[in-house]
Amino acid sequence: MQAFVLIALLASGAFFFTGCGKNEVVPKSQHELMFDYLTSELGNKQWFLKAIYVNGVLQPLTDAQKRYYKTYTRSVGQVFSATFLDDDGNRGTARLLSQLQLKETITNGPLGGLVRDYIILELKEKSMDLEISNPPGYPSQIVREVYYAN
């Protein structure tokens, strides 16, 4: 009987100590999930233009716009930061400021850094819907860019 009690105590002690050492999986915040959607968990994602709206009116896409893409690549060691390049030859940095804001800075422009502050209407694994007010070079307009990813 004493052997049985001793074995039971040893087994329960081992179970207790191994059970306490488990690592809990902490769920990602919505901000982290959105950054994963933007760049993919692997760190690089290509987005293709699906539609453009100007002041709420759907615009027909030109042939060039139908082929337009934008690629975001995670920046190592910088939280919610990425680099980007697009089909127009623009390169720069992107920062997911919040669940509602994406800031792009074009760094290879002839006039220096050009900042684009987007409002995020939707950002999911396969769809991205962005809005920008008064883009540079346009009279007062609200432009909505809708993208898809494969």
C-alpha cells in the first residue's frame, strides 16, 4: 500500500510540474493581424488593383491600372513597418499606424519624400480597401483604392 501511495505522489508531482511549464499561446491583437494581412506572416505580399472610386463614383480602369500592383515587405526589427514598391516604380516605407491608418512615404521621388496618408476601410487576408483625401496633384477629391491578393 505504501508503494502505491508513493507512486501516486510521484506521478501527481510529475504531472503538476510538467503541467505548469506549458507555454500559453497569446492571441494576436487586431493591429498585429492586420499587419499580417498587409505583408503576410511570411513577410512579403503583393496586392493588385481591383477598383478605383473618385468622390464615390466607380472609375473605369485603364489597361495599365488593370495590371497595377503594390508589394509590401516587412521591415526586420521595426514594429508595424514595411517597405513597399509599386508598378509605377515608387519605392518607400509604409507604417501601419493603427487599425484605421496606413502611412506610405515614397522615398525615391524626384522631389524627395512624398507622404500618402490612407484611411483603412477594410484590410483582410485577401482584400484591402483604402481611402485618401486630396491626393497630391488633384483638386479636392476623395480617392478610394480597392485591392485584392491571391
